Amino acid sequence: MKTTRPSFPCWLLAGCCLFPAGRAEAQLPPGFAATTPPVQPPMLSSMPRVASDAANGPHPAQSPQPAAQLSASQQAAAQQAEGLFLRVCQLIDGYDSIECRTNHEIDLFDHQIRGVGHYYQQGHGLRRLTHLELKDQIAGSQAVRNQIINRLEISDGNFFWTARATSGAATPTLSRVDLAALVQAWDQLRRSTPAAAMHEPAASGLPRLLEGIAENFRFERVVDGRLRDRPVWILEGRWKPDKLAAAVPDQKAAIESGRLLDLKRLPAQLPERIVLDIGQSDLFPCQLEYLRRTTNSAGQGRGGEGGAFGCRPIVVMQWFDVRLNQSIDPQQFAYHPGKLPYTDATEKCLKELGLAPPNQK
């Protein structure tokens, strides 16, 4: 049985949890483009979405219900939404190549991060080539205001590299995953448990993000809508009860009974719901929001305020200017760290993908 931990965007906490106090200029890791343009804050949360359903979704205050407790109409809506999401995952996994631009906005720990990026993908499976370059600007307290975070993730077919340089730190951080170890573990799983290894997992990029969503969240319904001028399908979802209980075990009883969750006991970076906008013409993801209920001073949820469903977005991601199945310069997937020290994240990745030996999961 595959076991995984809750998976969110790999860079979600990179700029929110650790803000160095120093002001030394960081050396950019090898591979960062010298001509990366300055961050242009995208202000994603102000971009309008219009849904055809005036009710605009169910109230998120209660814990997610087990599928067996849903009504027949709710189960039918969930099946439709899950079927569409599965089709999206299949398409993203099946393209020979993807290139697109990205915007993102994070609002956590009294800090706001806005950034831009570029994403490349080529090939399939654990050795899929990916390249994600992000440039973030932090707003918030005086100590971190206007700091810049450069983040680079490259899977070159042999290793998956993650590099991060912050303007408040003297040196960048670098980690590496050995893809050969992942492939070997995957082959062993296929031989020992064929039924549990029907789909080769993704180690990086957009396919990994979508797999993380599928592992942890269940889409409940899909509605017709528009994101600015683009017709989209709006997928609304929330936690699978067992995954939420694993993330916040001290609220397991409330989750299993469907009672109201105590927001003060939820980690600040933990979303309650997600909304994924899919382009109707190509079924490519346009925007993903991780949502958190608005609260009062006592930590109780308040409906009808903030964004959709009485929630505020803590993370917003967008993909645009998409090019599919077109040639990509091989140099986009080349990475040479030189003599920079790195940490080995292979064991951690094996656990996250459910590929570690049973005694290590």
C-alpha cells in the first residue's frame, strides 16, 4: 500500500518559513539566467472569476465527509469532477513537452510573496526532464521587505536538483535527488506488487503537483465559469478525510464526525479547500488556489467573507502562454552545480512517493 505525506507546491514554504536576518547578497546558484527580469507583482487575488452557479459553492466550515456519507447527488457531482481532473492529469502526463510562464502569490505568516517564473517539461516517468525557475519578491515586516528569492528546480534525467538563493543569505542552498534510486525502487515495487504499481509516479514538475493534489484532495463538483475572459471549468475540492486526519491528528475525532475544525489548531500553511480552473478548450490548468477560511479573533470560521466560500487564498498559481509538444533547447535541462555543497534528498523523496522500503515509510 502506497503511503504518502500531504504534498503541496514544493516551493510553498521556501520563502515563508525561514527569513534570514542578515543582509549579505547571496550568490546565485549555477543555472540561473543572468537576464531574469525583475519581479512584476501579478496581484492574482484581485483577478476576477465568474461562476455560473450563483451559490458559489458549499460552506467550507465542516470537516470533509467520507465518500460513503455523501448523498447520491453529491456522489454524482464528485464523480464528474474527479473524472475531469483525472483527464487533466492524463493529458499533462502524456504531452511530449510543455513550456509555459507562471505567476504565483503567497500570503502566509504575515508575509506576502509575489513572483513570476518559467516552466519546461519534456519526456515521461521518473526520468522526465523538468525545469522550473521562479523569482519571488517578499513583502511584510521591515526585516524581510523587498527580499528576493530565486529558486531553480531542474530534473536532468539523472538527478533532480533544487537550488534556492535569498538576498538575505550569503550562500545558496542546494539539494539533490538521485533518480536512479527512484527508478530502482519503482522497478522493485512493480515486481513485488504489480497491482500497486500501475502508474509510474512523477518526481518533479507539474505532474508531481497534480499527483500531490490527487493523493490528498477530493474534488466535489465542477461548474462552468470564466477566469477573466477565458471559459473555464471550476473544480472545487477539499481534503480526503484520512489525509487531513494524518496532517492534524489532534483533530481526528472532529474530522471523522464532520464537526467544525478549530482553525487555531491548524498549521497556518495548511489549506482547507482548493479550487482548480481548467481551460475548456484544452483542459490545461489555468489557476490553482489553496484556500483558508477567514476567522475572527477567537479562531472561529466566518462564512460569507473574504473570497469564494468565505475563504481567502493563501496560495495562488497561474499558468499561461502555454506551448505544447514543441521542441525545447536541451540546455534548459542541463545543470552543473560546480563545487557547491548539497544535501541528499533521495530518501525523503522515496518516502514522499511511497517507494521507500516498508520499514522506512
